[in-house]
Amino acid sequence: MHSRYMTIDGYRLHLLEAGVGPAVLLLHGFAGSAEDWRPTGELLARAGYRALAVDGLGFGRSAKPGDAPYSLELATRLYAGLLDALGVVQAHVVAHSMGGKYALALALLQPGRVASLTLVASDGFAEASPLTRAGGWPLVGGALLWLSSRPAVVRLTFGVAFYAPERYLDAALLARAQAALAGPDNRRALTALSRHYNATDLRRTGLSARLGELQAPTLFVWGEQDRVFPLATSGRAALAALPQAQLATLPRCGHFPQIEAPRAFCGLLLGFLAGSSIHR
């Protein structure tokens, strides 16, 4: 995948792109980046799709403003603007964890842009931890982010997220996760994001109540041993909110199906995309 930058509504966004064909927009989770989707994106390109993995505002190599009005509405505007700039009328959207609520917002606020949704261990169906909003408090937020970026804490946090961390927690993944939380630019952006938490929450923005409006075919993918958003609570709540959606579960898999079970995950994804039509 090759790297490129685009400025949308005054914000510089970074993305990884590969392939020619129907567009697939790939959205990462918290403390993640477009790099998390590189293997999936390369497979999609080989399968005849145009993979577009984006660093969300405040993450990866995208801009990290401390004064941006972070919200589901802003994210929707940026992703729709990015598709416009790339000449994409409609895209399949694949989103992991935190990216799931942004994908849902895009599908609700710009329904004509989304051909299908694949939501992987998705956020948006569980009440957030108080620590999520505490990140926006003066002094407390900075201290929490500093602590969260310590190597031992990063390893512990991500160790809980994987079913078999010793197999998947390599130096590159840990380095990306630590870098996402360290440094003044990241901390400033993440503090601002936490400060605007209500505007990035499906329930508090009223979008949860509109989930019944979704028209895009939807696939949920969940690891059976996910301890971040457990299948028994978040997964079942997701299916209750969208009963028309499909749910695929993967055994011996935690919060990162695309990393822990890449062959099974990609098989599910390609099969689902093949059955979903798109307007280019």
C-alpha cells in the first residue's frame, strides 16, 4: 500500500491506498492507525478492490489539532470529503473497535456513501468507562495519557486485548500503540477528543435511536474471547440494535480478529463484500 496525504476541510489526513476496483474504506480503533489494516488492505487489493485505510483525525500520521471540534459529525464530514476528493461515490466500510461508531455515523448521516458495513469488535454498543471522559480533565487527562503510554502499561493493556498475546504482540505493534499515546501532539489531540466525548458517542448524539434507519447490509465480526467489548454483552447488544445484521464469531480470538485470525476474517470479509453491490 502506498502512503498519501489529502487536506479535507482544512485538516491534513493520511491514508494508505492500494488496488483498483470497488472502494473499501478501512477505519481503525483507538490508539490505532491505518497501518493496522495494511495486511487486510493488501489482500483486498489482490482481490480486486481499492483499499483506503485512513488515519483518523488525531491519530497516526493525520493532523493532531488540540482545538478541533471532535465529533461524529466532523468525522462524517471528513470521510465523505475524502471520498469526494478520491472520486469515490460509494464505498464499503470496514471498521474496528472505536472506528465502528464512526462508520455507523457515516452510514446514518451520509447513507448514500456506504454500500455495506463490516464492524469488527465494534464500539458504540457499551457504556464507556469513566476513564474515557476523564482523559479530557485538566491535569488528570495528561497524567492518564502519560501513564497509558508507558511501555509496561501498553504491553499489559494490549495483552488483555488478545486471546494469545505472546503470538501477536510484536515489537512493531507495541511501538505503534505506544507512539499513538506519547508526545505532546498526541496528548493534546487525545485530551481534546476526550473533552468532546459526548459529541463522539452514539447515544449522547441521538444516533443510537436512529440505528433502525440503516439500510446498508451489515456484518458484525466478533472474537469469542474479546475482553474489551465482550461478545456476551457488546456483541449481543449490537445484534439487538441491528437485528437485520449478520453476526460471525471467531473462536480462540480476542479483540483483533483481523490480526489474530486473518485468514478466517478475510474469508468472511471477501464473502460478504462479494454479496454487496456498490455504486462507483
